Amino acid sequence: MSDHVTVAEAIDAVRRWQRTIAEQRDDLTELDSVIGDADHGTNMARGLDAVIHKLDESTPATFADLGKLVGMALISTVGGTSGPLYGTLFLRFGTTGGAATEIDTAGFGAALRAGVDGIVARGKAEPGDKTMVDALIPAVDAWDQAAADGVDAAAAAALAAAQAGRDATIPLVARKGRASYLGERSAGHLDPGAASATMLISAIRDAVVTA
Ligand code: ADP
Ligand code: MG
């Protein structure tokens, strides 16, 4: 049972997230075409391409370095709302992870939570507003609750919670972002940001599992 996450695993998670987003780009854009402006997939794919370019140039040595690299690349290349929000997640994650090259399971959960708290501070979305927060908050809660059982258990619990939170956005009426302009008509559709956020948690799970 692994009880820590290394920077190398965290870098692998970011690379996996980029591959999934590239593969699912059109599906994410399709989701955003229904309740937004049809750019979430292209926004995220562009931002993560820039991240991979930076990672290919230099390998971050610490969580702080990784968070800064990913956060800055997303903020500077993604035009949509999601770029600064995900960028904030990574900047805060890095600040909390700090100069370490590995952190224990609970510490990794705390770094993720700091990142999610950063999204909430910046975007002011509450649970139930039909945003990425609806996948991310349950995920970090589940990670914390299972952290004592090791990384594999925490990551599996976080992914299940993210998926449930993502799917639970379908009936919700959006209260933040462009989808909120639709009012009641936003109900009945999955939130694109909750989908891309679940892909991040899935990438983390795949990168940290030992089995
Ligand atoms: P834009 O809405 O500017 O076109 P994107 O399409 O890339 O940006 O991202 C849309 C996603 O961003 C939404 O599906 C939602 O999950 C998320 N989002 C929008 N506003 C907020 C907010 N205030 N807080 C958290 N997430 C938000
Ligand atoms: Mg959009």
C-alpha cells in the first residue's frame, strides 16, 4: 500500500489529463455547445498543449515548481473562464505542496483541497451551482476520508465521488458562468467543466495507483 505521491506521479497525472482532454476535446466542446459557447474542449486542449510544451522543456523538481508551471501555462493560454480557474487550482496546489518531492496521502489531499478552495475563492461557485466545483469538492472530501487507507483507496474514492458529482450536475439549473444565462433551460445537461474536472481526478487516479 503506497502512502505517498511523488512529483513524478503528479507530472504523469498532468500528462494523462492532457491526453484524455485531447481525445475528448470534441465531446467537451459538444457539452459546452448545449449550455455554453462551444469552446470548452478547444480551450482545455489548447491550454494543456501549452503545459506539455513547458513540461517537455523542463521537468519540475518539486510540487511548487509543477504547480507554477501548469498554473501559469493555463492562465496565459486559455481564454475561457476555465483557464484561470484551473490555473488557480494548480498554483494553490503547488504552494501547499511546497518544495517537497513527495508528500503523504493526507498531504496530497490537503494540496488538492487548497487548489479547489482557490477555485471557489476566485469563481464564487457553491456546490449545486452546476460547475466544475460539483465534481471537485466531493472528490477532495472523499480523498480525505479514505486517506488513512493509502493512496490507491483515496484515489479510487475520489474518482467515484467526482463521477457522481459530475453526473449530478445534469438536473441542476446553472447559477454560475455562461450556462446561467440559460436559466431553467440549463437543466437536463451535463456541465462541461464538471466533465473535464472528473478527467483530472481520473488522471490522478491512474497516475498514483500501484496495483
Ligand atoms: P467559458 O464559460 O468562458 O466559455 P469554458 O467553456 O472553458 O469557459 O468553461 C466553462 C466551465 O467553467 C463551466 O462548465 C463550469 O464548470 C466552469 N465555470 C464557469 N464559471 C465558473 C465559476 N464561477 N466557478 C467555477 N466554475 C465555473
Ligand atoms: Mg465555453
